[in-house]
Amino acid sequence: MNRKHISIGKWLNNNKFVFVLSVFLAVVIWLVVALQFSERMEATFSDIPVTFETSMTDKLDLQMFGQTDVQVTVTVTGKRYEISSFSLSKEDFVVTASTANVSSAGKYTLPISVKTKDTTKDIEILSVSPETVDIYFDGTLTENYPVEVEITAPDDKIAADGFISYDPLVSPAQVTITGAAAEVQKIHRVLAKVTLDAPLSKTTTFQKTALAIVNANGGIVRSTYVHVENSTKEVTVTVPIYKRIQFTPTVLFKNQPAYFVDHEISYICSPSGPIQAAETTAMQEGAENLSLGTIDFSEIKIGTNSFEFPVKNILNLRFDDVDTFRVYFSIDGFESKKITIPAANVTFGTLPDGKKLSIPEDAALEVTVIGHAEELEALTAADVNAVVDTSALEENGAAAALPVMFTVENTNTCWVSGSYTVPVEVA
């Protein structure tokens, strides 16, 4: 078998081949020289995150507080082809802050070190900025604090003339704060600060009120070392504003005999008017009298009567110096009489659907009737209407003792005094 021999000389005598070969060799030689003897240059890489080495502080059960999401800028030098953006990026650096020198709680300045992930490259770290980071180390403490409201107003005047302000309401009323133990222990108060441009004339709500965490001296506790849990950085503050009013207290009477329509009961109220108060709305505007409540004639007896009306039951009004109103009056010139109402004379109010009620035959009622002597003398059980209040029947329909309401006929002055019940059987 004959083999063909390639004649190098033949190719070298070919001008085109020689030209191509020369260009190729020139490029190779240029690349070799450029790589081996190229000029060193600098490059800067920014926003490189710092990793904290915490093996020591983990053993001491110390947590880091402060700005821990630190980023640095690194400047390096090296050959062009090694530090160009095509071959090197910020992800190729390892930036570490060591806690090796941390031995107890406190603030430490940690050195920041930089190296490249690929140690075979001829790259020199020229600088890192910043070179250190300040971190506070401590144990973690969690405490609950009530939120107090601090209102700043022109001339310290929260309410406009003719109005009065009361303790503001805040929601949530309490916050949970977690952070460095030493810093949490410095917390004296948690304030929701409200600033008014002018005095208020109506109840006003302030949304998204910022919280201020302060120490005993009124200074702000550094928020970098403590934080409010559940993202409660803002609260809602409501400032109640009431209108000042003045009135004379009165009472109403119900179920009164006809006689008292023309002969009104003369009573004494303590404290008596005029009374200073504050109201939430203008409903009482222009009113000189205010009813404290209603007295049922069944509660009235012969002689001196006394009734109490707690102010907490009077809606929309506030009293600064009064807890309870007391009403006194005397019923004179009347007598009382006992009358027995047989069970057969007791009727029922509106019956629940499907219910049948009855009263035992021996369940007679002995009641006290008050009135003028001449009317009492002629009064009989037939004149007293007794009606069972079926609205008080339990939902399950079980047997119960139900209250009885009374009216007295054929009289102008008489009423049944006292409260009474009868046993009721449910079928």
C-alpha cells in the first residue's frame, strides 16, 4: 500500500498558507505574552453581603442586635483577564465578620475579612469598606408594656371652650417588646404621641399613631436593639370629648293611681340641681331637667321611701364628682290592707306557642294594698287584677315561679305594694 507524504515544503511555498500560519502564530504569541506579562489593574465590587461567624456567641447564648444586614465594597488588583467582569463578580467573594473576641454581653467592633472563593487566582485584596461593623450582643428579653397616650396641644388645651376631654382610649392597649435584655430593662414607658393643631370639640380618632419607647429620663430607647412584636409599630388613639351641661335631676313614676296625676309626689334629690355634667352628644341641649330613671309604684310603701340611681346607668353622661343620686319622699295619709287573691283569679299574659300554663289551686296570693282608708274599706279581691308575666318563662319551658303584675280597679288612690311570684306548671 502506497502512503502519501505531506510535503511541508510545498505548503511553505504556498503564500496563502504562510500568511494564515503567521497570523495564527502571532495571535498565540500575543495571548501568551498578554497573559504572562499583562499589566495589573484594579476593580471595585459593591453590595457584597457580610456573613457573621457566630460559633463563639452561640456557645455563650448571646444574640446579635443592631444592623446585621451589612454590605461592603471591596477593591482588588490583579491581571486584567482575572478581574474583568467576565471572570469575577461579587458572588466570588467571601466576606466574614468574626465574633471570636466576644466574651460577654456588650457592644463590640467586629473586623471584616475578605477572600476569594477561588484561591488559585492571582488576586490581591486592596481594601474593604467598611472595615469593621459595630454589633451589640446580649441575651433576649421579652416584656409587656401598657401603651400610654401623650397629647400635645396649643396652650395645653385639649378640649375647646364648653367641652371637656376624658382619658384617651388606645388600641391595642398593650404591646409586647423583645430585644437585648439590657435595653429592654431600660424601658420605662411606651407612648403613643398625639399632636393637636387646635382644641377638639368632638370625639376624635387618630389612626396610625407612632409609638415611642422611652427610658426613665424620657430618652428614646434605641429601636435597633428592641422591637415591638406582631408588627405593632402604630396604634389607634381615640380622645373622648364631652359637652358641658347643667341640669336639675328628676325622676319619673309608672303604674301610678289616678290620684297622683293631680297630686304629684314631692321628692328630694341628693345631690340636687343644678348639676354639672358632660354629655357625648347634643341630645340634651337646651334641657333644664334630666330624668335619672323611673320608679314603679309597686316599689313604694307608706312612710319614707328612698331610691338610688347609680350614674353608671345614665347613658351618654359623665359626672366627675357624683357616683349615685338618691331620691327621698314620704307617703303620708295612706293606709294599707292585706287582700288574698285566689289562684282562680290569677290570669296569664301572652302564652308561648304550644304552651299551657296553670297555677296550683292552693297557690293563693296575699298582697298588700295601699290607698286611702275609705277606698281600702270597700276594696275586695275582685277589684285586684293579677296577671302572670309569662315573658319570664324559661326557654326550656320548665316549671318556674313567675312574677305577677297588678292593677287595682274601682279606686283612684290604691296600688299593690311589693313584688310577688306564683308557681307555674307547664304542660
